[in-house]
Amino acid sequence: MKKQNTDRANNNSGESQALSGQRILVTGGAGFIGSHVVDHLLMEGAQLIVVDNLTSSVATVGLLESWENAGTEIHSCSVSDYCHSSESVDYIIHLASIVGPLGVLGKVGRIASEIIESSLKMARLAIKHRAQLLFVSTSEIFGVPGRLDEESPCFFPASECSARREYAQSKLLAETVIQNLGSHGLRYQIVRPFNVTGPRQSPQGGFVLPRFVIQALSGLPITVYGHGLQSRAFTNVVDIVHGLMKILQRSESSVWNLGNESNKVTIGELAAQVVAQCPSEIMYVDPRILHGGSFAEAGDKIPNADKAQRLLGWSPCFDVHSTVAATLTYWRNNSALNHWAAILEKESKISSQTSKANLVADGIGSQ
């Protein structure tokens, strides 16, 4: 594991002290990124309100109870149903969203309304209380592969229609609405995280590292979709949270990329890293057989986070190896391991019926 830079750690501590005693609303606070954000803010002494419908919660009952014991208000409802808007807040961190390549499939036609309505409600709440809104968007908004900075063009082919596209363009529209509301008194920060992963991430939405880790720990073949040559630049959730905390306290509204370009690997290489730390077989499969013809892979988007590094002094510390190791440790000690292993075992059985020859014939893989 890479050692944290001492200067950076001290700088984080100094900046976060300003959050002590601040009332902060976190939507999606029981989710993967949200739960880490809540933990961090509680350590800094913030007064928290968490809104989460718990449908994709990774927070255990024990974790939720520890938050409540620390004085956190937890509202188990959707953002649209949140009815405590009279409570004054200093900051709003809007993380609640449909997520994941599989998570979006079951909500086609409803993705846009959910994302836009919830984002607009939080923006209006921020204006009402003169609070700063931190909107967590997605790197999917670019629509095209490549090394992408904040000013890179967003492009979506007119002929393409998919759940992933509805998700991406909904987030992009939410960004536009939020920026337009800047002229109506909204103070905002928009963050586009790239391929966040690490402990607490669930395979529920189709996220790749927890799926690989659970399969390996359970003695199942690791199922690599397609040819395994898709590239991702994985960013440890701890690094993302540090970046969010720095951005949260910026006074001038802006848009930011957060991601770790140094962690660029192919999915096949990621599988090999998991196997190196927890031996298992690797199986190449056609995801369309598992999830239907509407399944779509993301393009190979690589983050250019120079702006955050230059203006915030933010620098990611965790490499792929240490992130895999931390995720393995998390799931080894997780009571939900057997539950997810049983679900993923079905995937392995279906996958075993798809031969390598079929993948090659279908243009999916050449391994």
C-alpha cells in the first residue's frame, strides 16, 4: 500500500476542521461512497442528516446505529419524499442516485425523472438555506472514450439508445440545471468521479471489483466480461472522499474531475491482480447472455484530474494492488459473503455454458 503523503494528510486535517459543527445533509449516505463520506464527516465533528431509501444500502445495522449514537439524523426515504426541508443546513452532498451498469437496466424510462427531480429538489433546498450544494455526477457524462478533462466535449451518437445513455445524459442535464441555477443564488460544486471502488462496494449494481473478489473468495471462477481488454482507471474510495472534502469547502462554484490516472488497467489485468492475491480460475464470458441484449459496456474513459491536483493539492494515494487487498480483507470478514456467493454462483453456471469459441465467433473475445 502506498504511504500517504504527510503534508497532504496534515492539509486534509486542517481543512476538515472547518466542518466541525456544520450541519450537512448527505443524500445516499448509506451507499458505497456515501457511507465513507458520513464516517469521515463524523470524525470531523459535523452534524449530519442522512437521507437514503436503503434500497442499495451497504451500511450494516450496526453502522447505522453507530451513526445515530453519534447524533446523526437518519431518514429512511427517497430524496423526493424527504419532507424535512425546513431544517437549516450549511452544506448538501447529493450522492443519491441509480448506479451501476446493471443497476440502470431495471429502471429504463425512469432514470431521467429520478435523477433530475432529486437533483432539482436538492438545488432548491440549497438556495433556500444558502447552503453549498456538492453534486456528485459521473464520468459517464462525456459519452466518449479517451483521456478527459473538465472541458472535454460530451458526445452521444444519435442512433444509440440504452439505459446507460439515459443515465449519462440525465446526469449531464442535472449538471446543466445546477450551473444555470448559479445565476439564481445557488452555490455549487460538481464532481465527476472515475471508476470508484474499494471496501463496502457491493456487486449489486454490477460493479466489477467486488464481484471478482467475492467469486475468488468463494472458490468460483472469476467471470470477465467479453475480451477483458476494457480499460478502467480505478480510484480508491478513500481518495475520492478526501477530494470531496476539499471541494466541499471551495467558495467559487466549479466542476471537477476526480480519478487516478495512474491506476489504469484492463479488466483482464484487474482479474489477474485478484487471482495473484486470492487464487482462482478466470473465465471469459458474454455479458449479453447473462444480462440481456440491453447490457452495454462503458467506454475506456481515463481521468485528467490535473485541475484538482493543481488547485486543491489533491493527489490519490492508493494503487490498484492495495485497493484489491483492502477489498479482499473487507469481504473476508463480511457476513454477506455467502449471500452474494450464491447469487454469483448462478452467473458462473450460466457462463460455463458459453464456450470460448462462441465468444470469439461472436466478436466478444479472442482469449
